[in-house]
Amino acid sequence: MKKKALVLLIGLLATAAVFAGCGSSETAQTESAVSSSAETTQTAGSGTLDGKYDVSIGDGMFVTDSLGNELYAISYTFTNNSDEATQPFLAVQGKAFQDGVQIQDTMYLAGDHQEVANNRYLEVKPGASIEVMQFFEVSDKTAPISFEMTPVLSLSNDKLEKEFTIA
């Protein structure tokens, strides 16, 4: 049932985006200015996203998976304050950047952090918390990493950010 609702919501958003593209550029510029001013960015690395999910960005570290791939792991604690159970990857999304360019996130293949790596896909009931790790393929092992968390499928412009120095 939730999957059907999610697919329907995505379809509606895609349809709305098509029709929004048909308007004048002046309206688009005005809407862009309004949404930029309404954005809530918290650089402390913890806060509430979309009024429903508390996220606290933890530490970052290099890890090696079972295939010998060296990945950069960033941990965060996800607390579900909504009225329904949800999975962290359906509620919030993490992105990492180096020199202003997004770094590809990747799966972690068997290793010391496998349990935490899979926590993104576990259902979390209202009021419960879970530790999650997200993994990234980093080619430059000296440039700082900027990590941001935002809500998924939300009209909110909430964003949490944390900078990692890896040199």
C-alpha cells in the first residue's frame, strides 16, 4: 500500500513539474527566490528535517569492504518522530561533495560495518532511533568532504550540513 502511494506521489510530482515548466521564466525566477529564502540550513550537523525526522550526523572514516575497496563512511542517527513507521532511506537522503561536485554513494560489500550499512533499509517505528552509515567512493583523499542531509519527497527545504576534513 505504501509503495503504491509513493509511486502515485512521484507520478503527481512529475506531472506537476511538466506543467510548471510551461510557465514564464519570470514566475520561475520569483519562485526560485522564494524557495531559496525559505531554506533552513543547519550547519551543526543535527536537527529536524521536514518536522518529522531528527538526524544527527556523526563521524566519517575510511573503511575497506570485503573486495578491498576503500570507501568513506559517514554515520548518522535517524529518529522517526512521524506518526507512521518508515525506513530512513525513504525519509531522508544524504549527499557528499568534494570541491563542489557530488561524490557517488555506493553499497558496502560485507565487512566490519555491514550491520550498520543495512540499517538504511530497516523500518523504524515512531519514536525509535537507529544508527545508519552511508558509503562513498572518494578519489581525492585530501580534499574535505561536505555532507548534507535533506528530506526525501518533501516541500520543505530543510538541510543539515557537516564538513569532514580527511587529509
